[in-house]
Amino acid sequence: MKALVYHGPGKRALEEKPKPKIKNSTDAIIRITKTTICGTDLHIMKGDVPEVIEGLILGHEGVGVIEEVGQGVSNFKVGNKVLISCITSCGSCEACKKGMYSHCETGGWILGHMIDGTQAEYVRIPHADNSLHHVPDGVNEEAIVMLSDILPTGFECGVLKGQIKPGDTVAIVGAGPIGLATLLTAQFYSPAEIIMVDLDKNRLNIAESFGATKLVTGNAVEKILKLTDGKGVDVAIEAVGVSSTFDICQFIVAAGGHIANIGVHGKSVELHLEKLWSRNITITTRLVDTITTPMLLKTILSGKLKPEKLITHRFAIKEIMKAYDTFGNAAKQKALKIILTNK
């Protein structure tokens, strides 16, 4: 099968690899029909996730059809169309029973991280019963791919951790796919204002069409404080993963407010406790658990959430090297989410 293989920072190749086989009774083998590239994959390519070994197949998102199941799989059968969760979970360990699937003792974020991932024609999914979701017939598969990672990530790590409430003023720093997914799901809670911050005017224009009420580019701290009469925002969401965007959040959050970090940080940031200690600020971090995926799937099926709006480019799996080049130059290519199709 064809697969995108990581060979160290800045090095990747489309290679022929053996089709995966069942290793454990709870495994399933999935023929990928659609997958995508995540910002986290770009962080891996930059060397920000050093535990990823050379020779690993990247990717942790996708939709596919079950080709084979282990004897211990009871909820799925050959031929089922399924959504692959970016988080693998056994459902029975101590962490899973707390709803922290990301810290599953034998799972968590392992696809495209610790084991071969989904940017291939086939993938092995451990703990299939708790790591896959049935995809109803007739549903837009491209929309469903957005449920593998970015929608639950934006919702759980940004919206829920930030405790957005009706009437809040919210700032989302970073209008990439994760920031836009956060924008879409933040509107479940009717905030009064959603301020989007980015240097890319095209992405800000898209954010406005998705429901952002204010757009900010350049001198973000000064402009947001002016917009809020010097008070700052109730919820500041970091959706990039670099020190400069985290700094913006620290300087725009209002007294009693929340800073919710979503971004993958490959380098340390400076925590300005000298300014925050007395302001009743809550700072949260989280790796997505995907416990909200079933609820988000319902909102897509009802038509209330349309994540397919995030998709800007489409390629065949065999064109994945070109797709990475496009996604890696997102501003120039005006790229958000990319769909890779295996026919």
C-alpha cells in the first residue's frame, strides 16, 4: 500500500509499505477512503514531537471501511463505514473511566505518533470498539473527517475548557483550522462577541463568514483592549502553539477570565505571573479526549454544524507530497483543511 512516511524533521516520503495485519483481538483493519493533514503533522515535521520515530506512517484522522476485525471486536463488522477517532481508547482503564481517553493506559494519541497512522491506504486501529464510530449512509464523508480531530479538539480544549457562557466576549488567537473549528462550536453557547486574531486576512474573512463578530490583525493586544474598553476578554483561546500567540492571550484576558490553550507547543513560553497572579485568571491545557464526538456527529447530521466549509483543497492519496506542500504554505495557497481520497 502507499503511505506517507516520516524520516526525521523536514523529511517525508510517499512509499510502498506492507498492508497492516491484525495484532490483537480488539483490532480492526480499515481501508481508508478519506483522510487529511493536521497542523500537528506539521509540528511533527518540524521536530516539535521528538518521540515520533523515523519510518512511522503519519496521520490520525480519517473515514474508511472495515476490511477485517479481530475476534474481540463486537460493535463493528466487515463492510461497516466508520469514523476513526484521533484518540485510541480501551474504555475500561482508570483514565478512560474518568473520560480521559487521551490518557488511556494502552491508547491515547498513538495513531501517527507512536504507531502507524491514517495517511495510507490501510490502517490498523487498536481498541476498535471504543475508537471507531459508525458513519450513517448518505452522510458527507468529507464533513465527517472533520470529526476525527479538529472539531472535538476546538470544542473540548477551547470552548469547554474556556467555559464560554452566553454573553461572554471571546478572543480566538489563530484563525487556522483549529481556531475556526473553535469558532464554529463556540456559537453553541451564544457569546456576545467572538474576536478572531490572525495575520492572514483571507483567514479572517473566512472567520467572519463563519460568525466572528470582530477581526484583528497586527497589534492585537492594543486593538483588543481598545475594543473592550481596557477590560480584556472573558475567554482567550490560544490556537496556534507559539509563544507570541500565548503572550497575546496573557495580555488580553480580563480579571476573572480564562486562558484556554489548544496549540501544540514545541518550545517553552514565558508565563507572566507578575501580571496574572492577582487577577483570578484560570489557565487550562488539554489533549482532546473525543468524548464529545457522538454529540458533534448529531449536530452535523441535523445540519446545524457544517464543518465541510473548512475544506479548501482535495487530492488523491498518491498526491500527498503535493498536499503537504500546499498545507505547509497555507497562507500562500489559501489552504484550510485538505481532503485526501483513496479510490
